[in-house]
Amino acid sequence: MEELSEFKLKVLDLLKEDARRTPALLSTLLGVGEEDVKEAITQLEKDHVIVKYATVVNWGKVEEEKVYAQIEVQITPERGRGFEGIAERIYLFPQVKSVYLMSGAYDLLVEVEGRSLREVANFVSEKLSPIESVLSTKTNFILKKYKQDGIIFEERQEDNRLLISP
């Protein structure tokens, strides 16, 4: 793992805030040449530091219903591979959006997406739980997202109540 320069870290921070920022805008914000920014971005992409440019969608504002769940998974690590092989088997399922190795009461946190509660439940019972190294699962359905990746989904409503003091 390479230590990134302060310049590249600033480029990453600015792109994380808004991936639509152009190299021209970034060069202005950072006070450097546009070519320097383009080279930095190209190198970060080549080194797989920048993996993807993505859009954060507030699905609560769209007619299409989606169900999200976080599944706490306890597993027995594989001899010689530890958690890596099992994590790979799990993250290759199309329903799986994220997999994290955790400390604490469980080993992996698996985030999944489905069209219904039944679809997610079937994934857990038919695909995830039968994996030989999986000891147990605990599924938590996400009821509402308030904030994701630093983005607040709902506009804050001002408190218009009258202030009453004794």
C-alpha cells in the first residue's frame, strides 16, 4: 500500500464530494495545472485507488420499491485463507452490494438489496445460510435511509414552535 501525496489526497476528497468535478475545476480549486490533475486522476484509477464513479440515489423518492438489509454473519474461517474465500463467495452474489470484515459479535456484515422482503429472506435461507462455513446469520432490514455516504436525503424542516421560557 502506497502512501499518497497530499495533492492526490486533496483530489480524492474533492472527487468524493462530487465526482462530476472536471479536471479544469479541480485545478482551479487546488491552484495547480490541469495536466497535473489529469495525471493524478489517471494514476489513481490505474492503481485502483479510484474504483468507480457512482451516483447516490434516494430510492425513497422513486416509485420503484427496493428492500435493503444488513446481515450479520458468523463464520468459521477457512484454513490457509481465513475469511477471504468465504467473503469472496458471498460478494459474488448479485444481491450483495457490500461485504465488510468486522470486529465484535459477528465476522462479516453483508449488505443486500432485493425487490421484496421475501426475496431477501429467500437469499438468506437458500444461498447465504447453506454455505458450509456460515455458522449463523442475523438479518436487519433497513426501514429508512436518512444519510448515506455523507449525503442527507431529507431536507431539514425548521422548528417553527414558539420559544417559551419560564
